Amino acid sequence: MDSVEQSRQEAGDLIIAFHGDETCWTGVKKLSEIVAGKASGRTSDTEVTLFKSNGIASWDLAVAMKVYAMAREKGLGKELPLWSDDGKG
């Protein structure tokens, strides 16, 4: 997203989820600020991270692939099974 203000106007699913509760918007941070160390991300395991993209999907995919590769190189994160090996899902 270009700005939090842009999301306040264009991110319909966030607008609906926040349902007019202005305090929800205080926790919204730009990913670029977190990555640059200008803002903190989660500070505990109980906090939730939600990524809302208002951008171009191909750019988002390119960034996601880079972040994933970097996380794997550093041994960060946790792999989740997206499907089982039993052929049922």
C-alpha cells in the first residue's frame, strides 16, 4: 500500500473488519517501515500479523518469493503443511 490513509479508503475488507472502530487503525503499519526498522512488527506470539496488499499482484509475488528465500537461508519461520501426502488433500 502506498499509505495507511489509502488503505482506509480502498481496503474494503479491512474497512468492513474494523467496522468503524478507529482504534483498529492505530495498529496498521506499512510493511516497508517494518522491514526498514522504522516501525516494530509483532512483539509477542499472541499478536496477529495480517498482510493486506493494495498493490500489483506480480510485485507482491516477487517480494514474497524473495522474503521466503531469505527466511529459509536464515532458518527463520515455520513450514506449514499445505497438503498431505496421502492424496486426500
